Amino acid sequence: MPQVSSDALHAALETVIDPEIRKPVTELGMVESVVADEAGHVAVTILLTVAACPLKDKLTTDTTEALARVAGVTGVTVTLGVMSDEQRGELKTKLRGGVAEREVPFARPGSLTRVYAVASGKGGVGKSSVTANLAASLAQQGLRVGVVDADIYGFSIPRMLGVEGRPTQVDDMILPPVSHDVKVISIGMFVPGNQPVVWRGPMLHRALQQFLADVFWGDLDVLLLDLPPGTGDIAISTAQLVPGAEILVVTTPQQAAAEVAERAGAIALQTHQRVTGVIENMSWLELPDGTRQEIFGSGGGRDVAESLTRAIGAEVPLLGQIPLDTRLRIGADSGMPVVLGEPDSPAAVALRGIAKGLGTRSRGLAGRSLGLTPAAR
């Protein structure tokens, strides 16, 4: 029997993706050794980042299947080890792009991640439902998407996106759970049961800073921040930590809600952020005969967009109107976003349309290096 090629074994291991970090195990330095004996039996040792890695069974299965496909391999034995402190340190530095110290990657001048802060003037307008469905729809388009549940007091994103696992911590680096191809982090993953979070301003700022700097997000195309209602501590901290974040304002057609939503968008005047647009939720109820019943009135989203356009001096468009749909609520409660579970429903169609517009927007030149060198006089 011909000897199994060492190059072939390493090539096979390059196809094994760490389920949490989403990079090849070879690139992460997780392969300690791989050898094949004369009979074609392969022994491989994979180093876990932490001993309690929740997805080690999947990693074992994926490694076994990849090596078993190599010509001449008759069997595979996978041994799991654990990285040393030095190896973990090297891994963290590599994941942070060669930067050992913690920093918010989305605040770097060269960051290509589009950051959207989803805001509302008051609670109950469906801001979190919109965030979860936009994230799932953007990921469905093939984009790399992350969600920060920045609503520390009223966290709900884990349920809406069906996140069941807890984050894995590698020293001071947090690996976020992935659901529906979306990376998610929330204070709800660290709070036992349904225990309330009773924190004041400085602790809220620190929590958001950790979510942005200590979590390994990888190379994201889009990051969505589900902000708490209003213009308080988290909204201000977001502007400080990620100055390039753009604001998406969610409102309902009701005039009282629209007036409050204007304040959430107008914060951009003080923080010097861009308002990407307004999303009107609960716009109408479609009746069996095809007519629409405007339960919460009409025109709120349009009024907010026009008012913010006048106040800011730049166009703030109405990005879309989402009708009332019980399937949207059912999907949120079950952890299956309506854009995935009921893609042909009116709410899903409207949400996908908004997501398509956000996903195809060009990033612009703000903060990007043009590669120009001043000419000497």
C-alpha cells in the first residue's frame, strides 16, 4: 500500500474550519501533529483553545471526515489537546491583526465594516425584531454579519435569533455564538435565568466596550447594534466608541411615536453621525379582502424622514414600511426570523427589501486611505 502523502493530509486539514472562529484550523495553529503509519491509519492531534470548548465534538467529526477522504487513508484517530498560555497569546494576537492590545476594530480608520446603530425613540416599536430580521437577511445575501445586543436592560436578540449556546472565552477574548450565520453577543448570555441587569452609566459603557473590543468578530461586512430606546448612555457611548456608526431610526406610523423617534435620529447632530434612513414598522394590517387597515394611523415614518432631512441638512430617506404580521411575532418568539421561516410573507418581503438596500450600499471614502503621497514642492 502506498504511503499516505503528508502534503495531502495537511491540505485536507486546511478544509477543516473552526466552528467558532470560522477560520481553518491550520491557519489558527491548532494542528499539533498529523502522521500516517504504513497501514494508512492517521493520528492527528488538534489543540483546542480551551478545554471546555462546546463544539469539540463537531471539530472531531469534521477533522475525521476531511482526513478520511484522502487517498490511502484507512482510519483516523483524533486526539484533542489544549493550547498553552503562550499559544493562546499568539492566537489572540493573530486574530487581532497583529495588535496585542484590545481595541475596537470598527473604529480603525481602515475598517471596511458598515456599522448600523438601530435606534428608536421609545420602546415597543419593534426595533429588535427589525434588527434580527435585517441581520438574518443580510447574512442570507452572503454577507458576514454580526449583531451586538446593546439593549442591556431589555435584551431580546438571543431569543429572536435562536441563540442557545454561551460564548467561549479564550482568556480575555470572547468567541460569539453563531446562529443563522450571524455572530451574536448579548448580556443575556451572561445573566442567569431572566435576572434583571441593574447597572448605571459607567458600567453600561464598559459592557458595550467589551462587546466591541473583547469579542472576536473577524472580518465582518456589516455590524448591527440593537440600541435601547431613547438617547441615553448607550447611544452616546456608541458614538464615542464607533464614530463611523450610522443610525437607522425605527418608528411606527403613530404621530406620538414619530415625534419621539425624531429625537432619536436628531442625536446625530450632536454626535456628528450619519442617519442612513427611517424604517416604519407596523404600517398596516392586510385584511383577507386585500384592503389595508391602518391600526396605528399613517404617515409617521414619512414625517420622521422629512423632519430629519430638514434638521440635518442631508437627505434621510424612508427605507421601507413593514406591515403588521403575526408571523413576524411568531418567528421572533421561536428564534426563526420571518425572512427565513416565512420568506413570502408581506413582512418578510418588506424586510428583505430594506436589507437589500443596506447590503448593496457603497461604503464611501470617509475614513479610508486613498493611498496618495503629497508631492514635494
